[in-house]
Amino acid sequence: MNDFPQSGRPVPAWFTDAKFGIFVHWGAYSVSAWAEPTGELGVVDPDVWFKHNPYAEWYWNTIRIEGSPAQEHHRTTHGGRPYDEFLDEWKAELFDPADWVELFARAGARYVVPTTKHHDGIALWDAPGTGIRNTVHRGPRRDLIADLAAAVRARDLRFGVYYSGGIDWYAGRRDPVLHEDRMDEGRPHEAAYAAYAHRQVIDLIDRHSPDVLWNDMGWPRAGQADLPELFSYYYATVPEGVVNDRWDNAHADYLTSEYEADRANEWGACWENTRGIGFSFGYNQTEGPEHLLDPADAVRLLVDVVSRGGNLLLNVGPKADGTLPQEQRAVLEGMASWMACHSEAVHATRPLESGSADPHDGDPWVRWTRDERHIYAFVADVPDEAGGRVALKTRPGLLDPDTAERLDGDTVKAEAGPEGIHITSAGLDTPLPTAIRFATR
Ligand SMILES: CC(=O)NC[C@H]1N[C@@H](C)[C@@H](O)[C@@H](O)[C@@H]1O
């Protein structure tokens, strides 16, 4: 159990043990499925970001920015027609939640968090106050959240909900967001919207008892005073539930970072980094292999985050028909084949005490995790000329070289060296990390 100054509430062990979750951004924006693959949040110049937004789920905002390439694309490809029409075009005819969840589980995910209502205000369930503007009455004509929740829980994974409380371009405010410094101008703060959003989150709690409440972009000012009661209701309904940190500092069980943004939140005993497999959360048809993580990148991201005490919430952006893009499936399949023999070095582990063993970037790449009985060294990119030999810098006596074992079953030789442990093993020159297990002394 871990305490955080923010909420002072112990974070349930299931969350800190889970290590890996799957985010699902799926909406009417999956029909347009278009954004410029500009780059990562936190890396792209903020002055460029909104006009050239790489987030395909921001399509309705980006097409309203004068002179944006997305606006030109919308004009030439969709005749400039109303965004709302994409809801009716969205059919989800091939949506097979059990297929998704089986892949997520094999990849090592322990929780799944779908968007229930993103910034466009379109609900993926029969949300109170939305009339027919939801996927039950239009487009898919299906309660996509209930169907996914059932599949997730049938596979014994935890189910969370993403809700865009801070931005709603339909029920809230229509003005396009032009710059992060003016984000608040695009956010609804009125009492009517606050009541609308509050009622919808309560409805999600009542229907699904979600294990994670993942709110985004803050909470309307007129509703801030009611949040303590909402959280009390949530925890009474879901005693092992966790609440993220995006409620305008009202409350947080854990902190989040996104791509390279808010990396200062990556501290303490549990936090969560989220990103897409490419530069977007919603499916973006313009992304090519050069924009996407490959399986080794995704595994290294997961291992690095876990080695520092975090969870990774990796996003998939399904197509409008309900299939997962093949290039995104391939990444999860690659993670699944790696996870088949590496799960024990990831799930339910904790970081090593600081100073006991050094992570290393470059050649070789080294990260560490531990559980009660073992310490795991992850090694990658061992230069060929080293002949598979690598020196692991550890506190003297930390590891027993005689207990070294590679989790993939290949042979490894280990001996005590002046700075810790020397290991010799073949096949460590790949970008995909290999874990070597040592018994703790
Ligand atoms: C740092 C931040 O507030 N990001 C908001 C961002 N969150 C992502 C998970 C996606 O839902 C984006 O579309 C959303 O704008």
C-alpha cells in the first residue's frame, strides 16, 4: 500500500502491482482518423501544437483553426461538413471486445481504460443528458462501454473509465482551443455543465463500479465543491478504486504524465505515464512505421517506467469499424511474446533501493526491478565486440552470481567483478531487453 500527499489515501496494491494498462481512444474522430504526425506532446513547440495537432481525437478542434492543414483536409475530403455527421457514419460493425481483451491480456495488461466521453462530447453509452447524441441511439447503436466492460471483467482484468470533464465542445464550449496558455477559455465552467458532467460520472460509477476514474483536462469550477462527495461516493462503491490527478488539483491517488509532458510527476511509489503507440491517441491513418513504437520500443518503455516505480498506460486507437489497426496489433503481439517469459520480472515488482544498482542508457541498456526473493537485471544492446559480456554495476554483495538465470531460458554465466557482477551471455545485442534473475542474498 502506498500513501500519496495528494489524497493521503493508500493506493490499492492491485494498481501498483498491475504495472501495465491499455488506454482505448475510440470515437467519432475514428471516422475522420486524420491528424498531422507532428510529434510527441512535451517535445513539439506549444506554439505549433494546436494548429498542427497530432492528436486525431482533437480533429473537431483542429479543423476549426483557420489555415490548419486539418481544416484543408476536412474541406477537400469531407466537404467541410459538420463533425457531428461522423457519429452517424461510425458503425463499429466489426467490434469484437473479447478479441481486443484477449490480445491486451496476452500483452501483459492488467487494466483497460476506454474513453467514455472525449472532448467532442459524444458518449459511448446512453449517458444521462445526452439525448440521442451517443453511440446507443446513433452510429454503432451499441453501449460500447458496457460491452467492453463485460469482456474485460470476463478476462479477469480491471476496468477503468476515461471521462473528459474539463473539455466538452458540445455540451460545454464550442470555441476552438488555440494555445495551451488559453486552454481555460475553451473549457466550460458553468453550473449547468458541472451538474451534467457530475451526473454522468455518477452514472458510470453506478453502472460499472470502475476500478479507475481517469478524468481529463480538469473539472468545471462550478462543480469543484461537489467533488469530495463524488469521490466519497466512488470509494464507497469501489473500495479498491483509484482516482487520477486531472481534476484541477482537487484530488489524486496517483500522478500522471503524458508522452514527455509532466515527467516531473514521475516520482514516488506509484505514478502512470500514458502515450499512444504513435503520436496520437485516436486512430490516425496518416501515421507510418516511422511514427510508431516498435515492439522493442514499447517493451523498453514499459521496463523503464516500471523500474522507476510507475505504470504504463499504453493507448490503442481502434478504427471506426471496431478493428485494431494491424500496425498497433503487431506491437501488442510483440509485447505478448516477450511477456510470455518476462511477466515475473514486471508484474508485482518494485524498484530497487536507490544506489544499489545503476540503470544505464546506451550500449548496453540496463534496468532493474525486484520482488521479495529476486532481483531482475534487464539488458539490451550489448555491443558485439563485447562478445556478450557486460558489467553490471551493483552494490557489492547485492547479487549472488551463482543464481543467475535468463528468463527466456538461454544460458548465462555470471561472476563477481570489482564493480558488481560480470555476466556473459549470447544474444544480448538486440534492442529487445532480456531479463536475468538473481536470488537476493
Ligand atoms: C496533459 C493533458 O491534459 N492531456 C490531455 C490529453 N489526454 C490524452 C490522454 C488524450 O485524451 C488527449 O486527447 C487529451 O487532450
